[in-house]
Amino acid sequence: MADLQYLERRRARRRVNQRSARIEIEMPIPIDVRKKPMDVKVRVTTGEGVEIAWSDGHVSRYPFDYLRDLCPCALCNDEREKNARLKASGGGGGAAVLPMFKPKVKAKGANAVGNYAIQIQFSDGHATGIYSYEHLREICPCEACGKEFRAK
Ligand SMILES: [Zn+2]
Ligand SMILES: [Zn+2]
């Protein structure tokens, strides 16, 4: 019986705590907090790519050539836009232009940019792309993220 009373008191106290903390509980979690990287591994020597473990428990794995293709720098953005326009205008007689053989791009090195991004030096000499974690989360190549971010 004494135990029961004790439990009852504890429960009551918890109720009070919940009430006083209500505003905090109902606040939406800011998106950048959920997407915070907890562990970032850039596997340059093995050439495996970048692995990021996020604060919401998700783990993203990016091959280096995938990141190279999605380089967010102004130059590559221009290039991608030009290619998209070319495709849209049906240039080249409608036939798909065969991609030139290129060796798979790897990374020569990488460094952190503040605490918001990483910069990768690619084996083709390109190094101007700064990959913010926010951007990286959006381009996560896994199926679940593809549905969430690229469905539209
Ligand atoms: Zn670039
Ligand atoms: Zn993902």
C-alpha cells in the first residue's frame, strides 16, 4: 500500500511537470536541429565516399562520383542547366549523346567548412563545391529520402 501511495504521488508530480513544460513539448523541432550531423566520415583512402550519421538516427552514404555530379558550385550549376536545356531542346537529333568515358571520380582530400559544411577536393581537380549539411541531407541517395525530397 505504501508503494502504491508513493507511485500515486510520483504520477501526480509527473502530471504537474508535464503541465509546466507543455509549451516546450508542443513546439515543433526546428528542421536544422533534426538534420544535425552527429558523425561525419570522409573515406578518402578507401574511396568509399562520405558517410554521415544524423541526429535523427538516419545514416547517409554518398559515393564521391555522386557528390561530384551534384557539386553545388556556380560553375557546375551552370553546366547542369546548360545540359538540361540541351536535352529539353532535343539537340543532337533526338538521340542521347553518349557520355564520354570518364574514370570514376574519387576524392583527394576533404576539409570541414565551419560546422555547417564540408569541402571535397576531387581527383579531377575540382574543389570549389561546398556541401552544406542541409544540402547533403536533401541529396541523400537512399530510397526513403528520395521519396521525401525528390517526389515532387
Ligand atoms: Zn562544382
Ligand atoms: Zn536517406
